[in-house]
Amino acid sequence: MTVKKNEADPRVLRTRRLLQDAFASLIQEKDFESITVRDIAERATVNRATFYAHFVDKFEILEAKLMESFMTIINRRINGHESLNEETIQSIFLGVCDFHKGLDNMCKRRYQSLGPVFEIQIKEKIQTILLSFIDKDKMQSNPNAPFLINTASIMLSWGIYGAAYVWNNEGRLINAESFVKQTMPLVMNGAKELLE
């Protein structure tokens, strides 16, 4: 059983950062599947018990690293946006492209094995971000609104994620801005329910 430490304690933060940095350097060198907790602990110059005091397993450290990276990128892109509109959706879409490109660069040849690992969590995070911009009064405007808005946000988040994933996987033949600009009409058609 993992004992959760005081996450605000600077020592805890330093140790978690040390472990995440060790993991980030290892993922540059090895496939995720071949990285062990022992590898991470040794690279971080801590013992395995210290690793387990902070993370359940290597999947948790990967998830923490990916989610931190994703939210940093998205927050930078949506900073200053106050409502859900075409510009906000475009910023989120560009952020997802940035994330895929960054993951590809971070993992070099390992993107194929890591890209899909936390696909569901990233899609859910995109959906949560989209819904965070929805006016709560709109959700209560009619009995079908919550269902329609939720379904539209799921479809939009999955579509944005999938399009960005394929764009990156196929070698980013055009830059993210051009790609997003060309595909925004399709995205916006799917977003009508969220914007009405």
C-alpha cells in the first residue's frame, strides 16, 4: 500500500520531480515496456521504496508526466479565453497538436507505443476542458441539453484527439496551424451543439 505524503512539502515535490525527470530521460533511451521501477529509482538516485512512496508503478509516473505536459500546453493555448467559441476550440486543437508533437519528440521512436497508452485520459481531459467553458444555465435550459452537450463534447474531443494523432503519426506534412485551419470547418460542424 502506498502511503501518500504531504504533496505540498518541498521535499516531496523535489523527489517527485527527480523521479519524473529520471523517467523522462529514460524514455528517451528505452521503450516504455523495458523501463523498470529499478531503472527509474537508480537514475533518480533513490531507492525503490522511495519510488513507491510517490508512485504506484511506472504507469502512474507516465500518466503524471503526460498529464502535466498536456495541461501545461493546453493552459498556455487557452489562457485568456473566457467562453467556448471557434477561437477557443482552435486553441485547444492546436494544443493537442502541440502535445502530440511534443510526445513524439520526447519519446523519439517510442511514440507508436506511447501515443495510445493514455488516449482515453487525454480525450476525457479535452472533454472536461470543453465543458468547463459551457454556461451552466445552458445545461439547464431544456431537458435534453445535458445529454446533447455531453455527447457533442465527447465527439468533439475524440475528433480533435484523433485528427491530431493522425496528423502527427503521418509525419506532420504541414504545420499545425495550417492543419488546424484546414480542418476547423469539419470541427466546427461537429461543435454546433456546444455553441448554440
